[in-house]
Amino acid sequence: MDHDFCNVDGARRLKQRIEEYWRERGYNVDVKLIEAGFVAAMRSARTDVRSDMVNGFPTKRAEAEERLRPSIRGLVGVA
């Protein structure tokens, strides 16, 4: 398994894992990927993962419909 979370692919995987983790627990977390460009100390480009969490915890609860599993989300409101 590739554990490099600083490149674009690793940062994207980390973003998905964070969002899924908190969605399963009933929270909305906004995670963004920021291209930082070349970093001399790392001798490579870097992608930062930023979120709206405070001290590692989400700040807002998911709405009731958003907490439903994706497989049944489309059934809400269907007559």
C-alpha cells in the first residue's frame, strides 16, 4: 500500500477516507486539496489536505437525508 499522502493521488485517497469516516458517523466534513507546488526541502511537489474540522473533529452534523446510505439515498421522496 502506498502511504505517500503528499502527492496528488495519496492526498485524494486521504480526502476520501476522512470524508467517508465522518459521514458514516453522521457528520459533514469539507475537505479540500491545495496544490502547494515544488517544495525545496521535500525535493518534490506537494498537495496539502485541508478541512473545516477543529482539533480533528467536525463542526457540523449531517442533515438527516445525507446520513442515509448512498444506496438508498435516491429512494427518499419517491412515491
